Amino acid sequence: MALGFGGDYNPEQWEPDVWAEDVRLMGEAGVNLVTVGVFAWAALQPEPGRYTFGWLDDVLGLLHGAGIGVALATPTASPPPWLGHRHPDTLPQGPDGVRRLYGSRNQYCPCAPAYRRAALAVTEALADRYAHHPALRLWHIGNEYGTACHCEHCARRFRGWLARRYGDLDGLNAAWGTAVWSQRYGDWAEVLPPRRVQYVINPLQDLDYQRFVSDALLECFAAERDAVRARNPAVPVTTNFMDFYRHTDGWRWAAEEDVVSLDTYPDPNDPGAALRGAMSKDVVRSLGGGRPWLLMEQSPGAASWRPVATPKRPGLNRLWSLQAVARGADAVLHFQWRASRQGAERAHGAMVPHAGPGSRVFREICELGRELAELSGVEGTTVAADVAIVLDWDAWRAVELDHQPHEGFRYVDRLTDYYAPLWRANITCDFAPAAGALGRYRLVLVPNLYQVAPDAAANLAAYVAGGGTLVMGPFSGVADPAERIYTGGWPGPLREVFGVRVEEHWPVLTPLDVASAALGDFTASMWGEWAEASGADVVAAYRGGPLDGRPAILRHRYGGGTAWYVTTLPEPDALARLLARVCADAGVEPVVAGLPPGVEAVRRGDRVFLLDHR
Ligand code: GAL
């Protein structure tokens, strides 16, 4: 097997004479894998009960004849108008009670029985026909799962989900804290998804609904996966994740897939794009347990949904593609093969742009195809990391609920704070769940863990006690999974590990001054804490202002390891100095030391990739 190379192919948008040219050009470009049928439901089933597979037979035959493999998609992300027209209850309802109609895409309610039946039927028909097709390499289920709905079907299933979680109404009332504001439920029929309310919604109702929606979508995915697997268990199954998407819990989802895949669209205008791209790629590799993953989509040029859709400058698609390979991808695919002439994405970049094959973009695509073919031997190899960053969907969702102390405190920004200095230093990171296996890492970073479950806290404590080094950022260990605040000081169940007790969270509008002999003085922003050391050494302390003299950064020996607690958001240089110090103490080394800023180094298998972002 070579590295996969190709993109989304939507032949239903074109006449058959274009297909022949497509396959010829794919050969020229070295394309060996295309995703077919993502949005082809109406073309495959123009009306209930009638399937029109002839065109897809022809397309798959042409591709197979040219030696091109297919990731065959179930088309269930975009039901045809007939479904919504006949079954309006399959259309998603917003929290405002208004239904979202057809005329776009993604218009389905994951809980509507008619949607689930129709999605399964088209999936079964597709799998009956193609599960043993010689071109088939992979099943691509749905597309970028993420649609939320708040309708009555969802309400009913949500109640069932809650009953399984909390037992009975007493359990629900206790968990949701319905004694506050007279929210007590006396009948399951009263319990609703978060819809439009007069003032701020119950926080656990909001959080539980986010958990529920992720699970409901996962049921849709699993039903389709099981249908295709039943017809040929040898074909692997994936669905494409988006960059940092809060609404589907990546750890739970990845566990249900044979191989994970990523759609990533860093903004060419963003000076931090290379860093953010690297981070997304490290996340998806980690979700897949470190095994090779697939770059399912990136744009060869512009992403038309951006307010300013600047194309990728010459060489940039190559650079970001190789970044994916370096960080563990076994395929580099694009959205899409041929630029659409019509429809919502007519201005989106493509491997064959509107200008045709005689274009800069297509020439670069052909060069990339050649280069990936020359990299053979990389596929199947893995990326080693000594550092893990804890990524936790519940903490993410909970820290961004309404009425938290600082609405600008965004979870992914906090992860980026810690990822960035390591990326700049060419230290490779994995991401890990808070309750996951951490023992093989020399260093674990927890930029934020606002909500922490007792088992996760015990896991982190055991990691430190066993000799690990842990660094935790502010506003951590605050609430339990039922969004109940831990009392007696923070970080709640981790106080002993860090030898610290936080009494008050202190979000601020103006920078804080911090004095540190060990790290050099620095400023910090957004967040402070009124803390006292209870066993930890104070490495940095606030100077002036309301927190004057209070500890800002603390270090604590705990069992055989070391736990650092950072009560604020240090300016980037200061955080880089802190992490450099921690890495040195923990024996964490860069892939290559001393490279100029802007040069990224990653080791995959026995190769080192040097990527020059300058
Ligand atoms: C993705 C999607 C593709 C295409 C692409 C455009 O979100 O999966 O179908 O719409 O964006 O950037």
C-alpha cells in the first residue's frame, strides 16, 4: 500500500464524458483514492423505494479500471427534499422551535424514526450492491456529524438517556440541582431539551443535552457502520472529524471506528495556521490511538465559506500535506477533485480548478502526487511522543457553559497556549483523555480541567505518584461531572497532588504582574486565583494588585513525581520558559534542537520531516 492521495469526487455533478477525463487526469496526478457519494442520496434514490445505481456502477467501474480505490460514502448527511417533504419531522428544529428546511444540507434530526429508517435503507441498499466491489477500500459513513435538533423526537430520547443516567426523576432533580429557581420536575413529560428560555438555562440540562446529542449522532453512525460491516467485515469504516469540534466527543467516537480521519481547513491568512494545523493533526492521531489516520479533506486552494477566501499560496498545500504525513497520516485527500460550477460551493478550491488542468493548482497537485508516491514506506509507521496534553470533552463543554467567571476563557485557546511553545521547540505531543493511560509519558500537561471526574482525578494523581511530571493550568478541578462545584477549595480532588488550595477565582480585565526569581518576572492576563500553598513551593507570585503576594505558580513533590499548578495565563514567553524548564527536568527532548523559528521537525518511523513554514 502506498500513501493515499486524492479527494472527494462528486461525479453526480457532471456528465459522463467528464468522468472519463476525470479518471485520465487522476492518473496524471497520481490519485489512488477518492471519496465518492458523500452527497449523492438524491442521485441514488430519487424517490422512496426507487434506486438508480447505474451511474455509480459506471463510475466505480471506471475508477477501478484505472486502479483508483474508493472510499464509498453513505449519503446520509444530506437527505433529499422528498424526505423532508413527506416527513417534516425529519427536519431539525432549532432551540427556537423553528424547523430548518431543505435547500441546504445536513437537514436531519438524528432522533426522527423516519430519518433513521431512510438512512439505514439507503445504506443497506448501497452496501448490498458494493460491499464486495473491487474498488472499495473504505466506508465513509455520513459526513462531519454535528447536527443538533431540539424537537419532540429528541425530547423523548433525551428523557430515556437521562433515565439511564440518573435512574428516576429524583435522581434527575438531584443531579440538575432543580431546587435552584424552582425547576423541580414531577413528570418525565415536563423534561425538555434546552429550548428558548427567558433567562440562562440550567447548566447541567445544557451539558447533558450536549452529551446526549453526541450519543444520538453516534447511534446513527453505528447503525450505518453495522449495516456495511455486516455485508463485508473486511472493509474498514471511518467518518470524518472536523478540527476541534465540541459537539461530538472525539474519544467516544474514535473508539467506534476502524480508522479515524480529519477534515482540516487552516486559514492561509492566519499567522498561526501551521501551529493550529499541527495541533489538529496531533489530536486526530491521538484519537486513533496513535495509529495512522487519514487526512480526509483539506482545500487545495480557498475554502469558500470563509469571509475572505484567500487561496493557498504556491507550495502551501504541499507543506500542509507533508505536515499531515509527518504527523501520522496515511492518506492526503482534498475537498474536492473537480471544482463545482454550480451550487453553494462553486467558489471552493479544487484539485482541478475552474481554470482546468492547465493551471498552477493542478500542476502542484501533480507534483504532490509524485512526491507522496516517493515517500513509500512511511505508511503504517507511527509518531512517538513523550508529552501528552489532556483533552477532555466534558471539561471543554462545561468550562464554556453560560455564566462562567470569564466568558473569554475558551478551552481550545487554553490548549493552544500550552501546545504552542512545545510546537515551536519541536517537541512532539500526543493528546490523551484525563482518565486514559498516561504512564508512558514523561510529561503530562493539563491546560485546563475545569470539570474533573473522580476517576480522572485518581488517574492523574496515580500518574504523578508513579513518578510523572504534571502541569495543570488555572480554573481546574472546580466541578464534578454533574456540574456540582467541589467545596473546600480547588483544584478539588487534586488539592493534595498539587499541594495548593485555591479559595477564589479572580478573572481580570487588566494584566497581572508576576515576580519569579526562577523564571524571570512576567505579566499574565485574563485570570488569577487567590491561592495558598499547602505543601507546594512557590515558584512565582503576584506582585501588586488585589492578589499581591499570593502564589501564581507552584511546584509540589507528590509521591515519586512532580506536580506544577499555574494559577494564571502567563504571557507566551513566560509560559515557554516554564515549559522549557519542566521539559528539561522531565528529560523531554526536541526532535531536532536549534532549528530556526518557523522550521518544524517531526519524527515518523525512521524519518525526520523538516517543514519550513517561512
Ligand atoms: C467540509 C465538508 C465538505 C465541504 C468542505 C468545504 O466541511 O465535509 O463536504 O463542504 O467542508 O470546505
